[in-house]
Amino acid sequence: FTGMESTGYHFSIGAAQLSPALRRFAAFFTAPLLRQDSCEREVRAVDSEFQRNLQSDQRRLFQLLKSTSAADHPFRKFSTGNLHTLTNASQPPHAATRAFYETHYIAPKSTLCVIGKESLDDLQADVLEAFQHLPAGIGPPPAESEPPPAEVGPPPAASFSAVAPLSQSQLGGLLVMSPVRESRTLRLMWPVPPEETFRECKSHRLLSSLLSHEREHGINWLLTRGISPPLATSFSAGLSYSMDDAAFFTVSAVLTPLGLEQYERVIELVYGAIHQVRDAVAAGLPDHHRAERATMSSLAFEYAEESDPVSAVKTFASRLHTSSSATAASLIAQPYTWPVSTDADTLSRLLHALTPERALSVLVAQNVETDQTERWYGTPYALSPIPTERRHQWASAPPHPELSLPPPNPFVPDSLALLDIEQVSTAEGQLGAERNGAKHGVENRPKNGVENAAKNGVKNGAANGMKNGADTGAENGVKMGAENVAENGLVAGFEEGVQKVADARVPSRLLTS
């Protein structure tokens, strides 16, 4: 597979055949044939894949972002290639491929991960034997003891003001694209430091969570449920297109027809939510926001299912590529490891980088006005500056009155220790008795629905463990049940009263387990 800045190769095989297969795999890199006829076939395969993706809106948007980006940044390059680009370059395809191999397929630019049933010593010996002829050598033998991890400080302040890879026309601009299939999406994209710079502090993940959580009174809730009729059907936020010198912090919404008509209002609401988080950080962000995410990440790591070996080697080799100073332990645990306190300085700088002046707003919808055509995919689009007055309006947008940061989540556990079996049995028996008592009272009510419902339901429920809350619950249950029964012959209110008492008597840990 080929990513933004690296290419990966992987295979799986029966455990007993790993050692000989590893030697054959290594030969691909140490002594490739790179025959001219094979190169020509691959050129046609690349072009066939390009032709197949011409109608893919995902590919079209990705290339449109690249084609309108800064001319001097590698992000602008054509992402896949086709017959024209591969056969009309300065070098013939075969010569260009050979030169690329000699430049990049060398040990210092490579990372490797191997999983097998053999011991670590045996696996290491197999790797050294198989890859000893990789160009540029294999470097010095590994140290006897693992070196301490390199210190990773916060990203420098200057990196938050960099605008690469956006072009001047993209900064503060609106990019409109007409898709092949019906869709209505809105993106706001800001250039920020690369993902690796947030590896320790996790500021990008904390901000993503604060903006995209689905609890009430967040911007996600406001756009999809809080405003009626809704302006969006989904909402997300986080890093995208991470490179070695930059990344994008991206907010994305799938709009409703009304949201498309009022997309500028959606943008203003998003900026209001960003400003709310920014002001909260300046005032001192409550630590439960970080602590809850740290807890859930720790639990996800502690109770993770065993990984598929192929997925694992791909993941670890990629992490090695971007984290050259990482230790073996950090390669596995680092994505799940949160700091003990919020890096308010880095989070604040990240938030202050999310301004209308530095943003590229992207609107994808059919029947929009376009005036240009993208070179490689023929995508209709328009790129224009957003009026200064409108940008200033968004820059000072207040939070919507319904917006607020989420309170502590009572369902985030502080302990996963098992309850005592006797405690669980007692609570379950008590709950069952209370519910059976309520059910028995309802089933045996006479036509007048009052006397027996109260007598059987409340008496049986109270007799089985509702002593502390029975008086109030029974009174409310009888009253509500009697009123409903008298009017409609039902005891819905009575059941609700008894159920409230039953729920109040059950330990919260049992209810949420």
C-alpha cells in the first residue's frame, strides 16, 4: 500500500515457513529484477486504476485539495499518476523506477516489524541474515540495553503560524466542488503542526473530543438534534492528511438540505463552539475532560482483543517510520497513554490557530456554481476569497446559548473490580422480587383497578426490600395508578411509581454493568 509519504509491503504465511519466506521477501528489496517489461505492465496497471477512480468523489476531492494547494509543497503533487504522467516524464519509466529504488529503498529509510512463534533471538537472527545485503547496510548491532526514550517537548510556537501546505488563495477561501453523486458536506480545514508533535500531550485528540462528542449541548448535538429542523446529520473533528511537516485539523459536517442553504450559519456556529472551548481553556479547563479520555484509553489498552498479526505488523512498522526515537514499549502503548495533566499551553495555541483567516472552507454539493475544472479528474470547482466582513463576523462569533462543555460523565468507571457475588445475588434477588411484586399487582387488578393493584403491587414490592423507599413510592404509585386506572382502566402510573422505587434500591454499578 502507498500512504501520504511512505509505501508498505507485508505478507503472512504458515508459522513453520516464516524463516525461508522472510529470505525471499528480503530479496525483493536487496536484489529486485526491475525488468523493463514488468515496468511497462505496471504503468498500464496504474493507469487502469486511475481510470477506475475517475468517478470517485473521495479521490476527486483529495486531488482538488492538492491541485489548489501551495505550488512549492509536495502535497500539491498528483497522488496516483496515469499513463500520461508516467510516460512523459523526464526519464523513461524503467530508468525512473531504478533511480527511485536506489535513492529510497535503503536501510536508513526503512523500518521492519516481524511477528512469529520463534523466540526474539531467533527472529532477530533470521532478520539479520535475510536483510544483511540491503543497500547502505544494517547499521551497528543493537545495544544490549534499550536506550531511554527521547524527550519530546511541545511543538514550537512558530509551527502553529505556518500555513503550508495551503496556498494563498486557499487561506481564508471557500472551495466549492460539484460531486458526481449526491452529497452535501462542509469542511473547515486549518494547517497545524504534524501529528507526531502531539504524540505526548494528546492535545489534538482532546480538542477533537471536546468538539465532536455526541452528548447534549455540544456542537454535534446542536447541529444534528438541538436545532429544529436540523442543519446536519453527522459531525466530526480531528487531524487529517498528516505529513512530516504539517497536518490539517478538520471539522466536517454532512448537511441537510436546510444546512446546505444555511452553510454560513453552520460555519458561524462551529466557530462559536471553538471560541467556547478556547475561553474555557484560558479560564482553566476542568481536568475531568482529560481524565475521562485517559481512563477510557487505558481501559481500551488493558482489555484490547488480540490484534490480527498482519494489522499489527503494518501498524508497528508505520509507527517506527514516524517515531524514530520510540522504544518497543512505547510503540505499543503510546497511542493509549495520556499525560497526567492537560497541556493547556499547546491546547491554547492549537485553538488560537483555528481562525477564519487561516481556514480553508470546503463545500461539496450538486448544483453549485463553479467556474474551473481540475486538471486530472475533470472536477468542476470554484475557489474564491470569503469576504473580509464575513471572516471578521466568524472570528468574533459567540457560542450558541444552548452550547456548553460536557459535565463529568458518571458512566466512566473508576474501577472494573468485580462485585462480591453475595452482593450481586442479593441485589438481583431484591430487584426481581420488586418487579415481580409490581407485575403481580397489575395482573390481578379487578375491573375497578384500584384496591388490588395497590394492595398486591405495593405490598409485595415493599415486602421484598423496598422498606426505605416504599412509603413514598407506594403512595405515589398508588395515587398515580389509581388516577390512571379510574380514568382508563390502566395502571401505567402505578407501575412507574413502583419501578422508580425498585431502581432507587439497586446499586448503580449493577444497573450500569
